[in-house]
Amino acid sequence: CKTCGQRQFLCPGHFGHIDLVVPVYNPLLFNLLYTLLKRICFFCHHFKASRREVEKCVRKLELIIKGDIIAAKSLDLDLPSESSNPEDSDVSNKSSCSMVTPRGNYDNVRNLKPQEWTSLQFAEAKLALLQFLKIETTKCGNCKAKNPRISKPTFGWIHMNGMPHADIRANLIRGCNLGETFSGGEEEKDLGASSDVDAPETHSFNGTFPGTQDTAARRHQKGSGAVPSGFKKQKDLFSGPLLPSDVKDIIEKLWENEFELCSFISDMQQQGFGKKAGHSIFFLGVVLVPPIKFRLPSKGGDSVMEHPQTVLLSKVLQANIYLANAYVNQPDNAKVIVARWMNLQQSVNVLFDGKNAA
Ligand SMILES: [Zn+2]
Ligand SMILES: [Zn+2]
């Protein structure tokens, strides 16, 4: 064996890996990611919920971690009757108090964070989180911007469905412009970095995306009125596929801006992913290939059947090569690249599906 220098029958076998040309979604967490994404504002990169709702969810999760599930549940009953409590005559004082009290305990709670969640804690935390995430709005309760609706045309792929013109106009009137934050320059670098293909090729590929119009619009903006170009920008950016690299960017910013709540999400998903994983758990850049001895071909009569996992792995490998070729040979053909990216995603989905079935 070239890797360990042992003779063939002594070599334990080694794990290999396939470096993906682009990141794909982790199929095991795709549904959670999609639910999360529907709750994110693409303008201010916070949850679309109001600060008060976010705060409430964090408090609830903190109480669950402390083991006080009754108090956590009572938060739902608490809030509406806040001002009708006769004990506290000073209403303004009370409302600030309810924000301050859990903050005081906050450091303790962090230290108390259990290494392992009990199943009851896990179930309650999941419920609290889903309750928070299930509310669907297009309008951001934080910056008031209107967001596009997203959909999943198929498992493992996300689409933006455009925005009504009235919503775009409302955004522009309100001053909700897409800064440098969404898509645009950073993303090109991002994609280049996560890709094994030479940077110039990926760069020109990105040129075919709204990114170019984006920079053109920005340039235009300086000369003439800002409204028409800003309009076009939101119109173009918010329809079409939302690629895993875009989503990665969006999720990264959310983790920065909403760290308290997001760290709970990381914690709850940590099983098997390592503690420091954070938002990276939602994406895959590498596919592990188990040693051959775990996927030996089966012989039936005079025919030899490859192990099912070997078949699925070779599909991932093939899809990855197709996509890499598209970057090299048709760098300007966004349609082909997106189609092959989607194909790669699907091959990974099937691989994970097969693993679960086995
Ligand atoms: Zn070896
Ligand atoms: Zn917002």
C-alpha cells in the first residue's frame, strides 16, 4: 500500500475524499436550512422577526437549557398580559426589567450549557425554535424591507420567485437598498476561494450572473438617478436560482448578526459534526470515500456487481468532473453551470439517501 507501506492483507484501508468544485447543501440539514432561510432578511441579514420576538426565543431556549421548561412555556402566556399586572405600576420600568433579568443570568446560562441535551430539553428546544421559524413574512420586522419569496423546486435546490414591483418600489422609497452585502463583488471571491478551478475561470463565470449588471448598475447610479438602477438591481437579483454559495454567504452573515440564537441552532445540530462547526454544518465541500473493504463488489454467478455505495460515489465524482469541465470550457454559460451544479447536488443527495437506507 502506498499510503501506509503495509502489505495488502495488513493495510487497514484508508478513507479518501472527493473535493467538490463548489459547495453543496448538506442533505441531512437541508430542510432546516430552507426553513431558516425563509426567516432571514436579505437586506439587513437579521431574522425577519422583530427584536422582541428574537429576544423571547433566546430567553425561552436559555430557560430550557437551565431545565426550567415550565418557565419557558409560560413566556408564551406572559407577554400579552404584561401591562395588566397590577403589582407593577411602573409599566415602562417593567418592560425594560423583563429584558434585563435574563441578561443578568446570561453568563451563568452559558456556563450551564449542557454537554449533552436530554431528550426532553432537545424536544422542547426544537419546538421553541420551530415555533419561532414557522412564521412566514416577506416584510422584515427589523429593517422593514420587503423580501422575495423563496421556494424549493426540488429537494436540495432553492429558487427566488422575484418580487412584486410594488414591493421593490416600497423598498426604494424606504431607502432599503442592497448594499455591497448581497451578491456582487464579495461573492465572486468567495466562489473562487471554495473552488478548485483556477480563479480567472470562476470569475468570468460570475460575470454572467446578475453580478455584472450589479456593478454596471452601481456605476450607473453615480451618474443618474438612483431609483431606476436600484429597481433593476432588486428585480434581477431576486429571481432565479439561489446558489449554495449565495446561501452560504447569507447564513454566515446571519450567524454574525444573530449569534445568540444561532449558537443554539449549532448546538442542537452538533451531534456528529463537532462543536466548532457553526454554520458550516449546512454545507459540504468534501465527500468522504470509505475504504474499499467497506464496499466490496458482490459476485453473483459469473457477473460482478459494484457495491451500491461505489456506484453512488462514482456518480458524485462524475458530476463533479462535469461541473469542473463546464467552468473550464463554457465559463460564460451560466445555464449549463447551474444545471451541472444542481446535478452535483442531486448526486450527493442520493448518496446520503443510500447511506441512510443502508
Ligand atoms: Zn494502507
Ligand atoms: Zn431586514
